Amino acid sequence: MGGRTIGGGLAALTLAWIAVPAVAKDAEEAPALTREAVEGAVLAQAGDKGEAGKTEASKGSAAKRPVPALIKAQVLLDRARFSPGAIDGRDGDNLRGALAAFAAANGLKSGGALEADLADKLQATSADPVLTAYTLSEADVAGPFVDRIPPKMEDQADLEALGYTSAREMLAERFHMSPDLLTALNPGADFAKAGTVLQVAAVAPLDTSKPKSDAATKEKSAEAKDVTRIEVDKTSRNVRSFDKAGRLVAYYPASIGSEEKPAPSGKAKVEGVAFVPTYTYNPKYEFAGVKAKTKFTIPPGPNNPVGIVWIDLSIPSYGIHGTPEPEKVGKTESHGCIRLTNWDARDLATHVARGAEVVFKDE
């Protein structure tokens, strides 16, 4: 899912951090959310001081609408493995954090604003379109889907699987998007009908299955495991991965711990990775709202409490994992562990080597 650097021949595109006109005060005045608008959007810095990094879309009622320029920036960051979380076309801490991390990895200074040099560097990671057409297949609409995910963990244990609740939810997560953005890009689309053509983010689609176990796949997987160190920043709420040369190779927004069960401090090691895991609740965790006095196990699936991946740490009961609610990552607390979007957890899991050092940063 890493971005590729294009040398020369780039389309003449001056990036600008422009979103919607300052006079836009309602939905009718905001730009139409079409593929052409997204592909042709320009990104511009809002200023050198004070207001730098703030888009006009982050002010007033227009902030509720996805902005073509921000969709483009988020897709480019996602491809470069500097995740903005769920691609939603909106300004926010996850987007700004990804921009700052991308800037640092490329020797640039940024507090989360998209200055001209950072914009040029981001655009140079890929010349491909940021949206692509996807046709719903019979398998997409067939499911099986879960009617409803019970809010109580004890009730979730009674389900056969913690699958998606709809094709819309499944497709949004497959293409790293918020369901609202998927709908906004495809007004009136029938997500339950095979043959429907949708506009989706042009990113590496999420694979929710277990990796193949054949020799060729294992060898390729071993070659991809370039991450030897992970930093978990408890204050800034993000996870950063580094290769053996100490280079920052990926950034992910994260939900980290809570007052009820804070994340640990110090250092740990990666013990192993489980794809499509079950989740076993132990009463000693004493989670708020869980009344069970005996252990119970919740079946696997993307809506499992730990999502589709569990990266086991050497600290008992702690891990880095996915989530059933990707849009809340970086914005809410967790039950002590480190929660990423399912696609980010999968990306980290496929690159991290067993024994990799995990450092918890408190400041």
C-alpha cells in the first residue's frame, strides 16, 4: 500500500489548500462532490501564520460536507502509508497528524498545514487518479450480513460471526472510507444491487481474510516484514513504525487506553500476529458495562471488538488491533490497548517482524 515516487512528467497541478468559498453558508453553495471535482481539486496553504492549516471548510456549516480537496489529500496520504484514518473529506486532527508525520519523514517542517513544498512532495508520491470506478458483484451484495451488532459484549458472543451489517458498511471499509463519504460520492446508488457502479477511493482494498499459507506467500510475507520498531505516542494518539535503518515508514492514528484501563508505559516486544481473531473477555478486565462473571468468547469478523487483526505484545492482555468503528479511531478511548482502523492494523501486521520493539511514549 506504499506510495511510489514519480520522477518527472507530473501533471501540471499546483496544489492549494482551497476547499469551499468563504461565502458558502449552506449545502447549495458548496462545490458539487463529483469525480471531476475531486480529481481537479487544488490544495493551498491557508496562510503562513495563525490560520495556517485551517481550511475554509473547517469554519461554519460547510464543515459538515466532504470537501473534494481534502478527499484528494487523504487518499494520497493513505497510499503513502501515512494514514488519515477513515477518508471522509473533512479537516481534523487525524488529517493534520498525518500531514505532519509525512512532512517529518520527508525532511520538511509542518505543524499539520499543507504548505507548498509539502503539497508538492505529497503529489509526487502518485500520479494515479484518486478515485476509481468499482462495480458491485453478486458476492458483494450476497453477504452474509448481520442484522444488528448488539451493543453489549455478552450478547455479541451469541452471534455466529461479527460480520458487516450491510454492503455499504463493507464497501466503505474496503476502500478506507467513511460510509457517509461513500454515499455522498454516489448519490442515489443502490448498494444492494449487483452491477451498480460506484466511485470509491483508489487505495489498496482491505482484505479481511487470513493470509494464504502456501510457501510462496509465506516467503513474500517474510520479505515484507521491514518494521523492527513501533512507537506508540499516548499524548498525540498515533502509532509510528520504523525500519531497521530507523526510517519512519508508516503512521497511523490510534485510540490508546482510557482512565478505566490506561495503556502501559515503557517498552514491549511483538510476540506474534493473529488474523481474523476471536476475542475472549476475562472478568478481571472489569470493563464498564460488562456484568459477566465468567469468561466468554466473541466470534471473529470485522465488527469483533478487536477487528480483523490482533498484534500480540509481551505485556499480558495488551495488543495493537483493529476496530469495529474506524471513524472513531483517534477520537475516543480504548480498553487499554492500541486501536487502529482495520486496514491500518492489517497494514502494520503484514509489515511488523516478530520481536519488534514497541515503545510507549508518555510525552
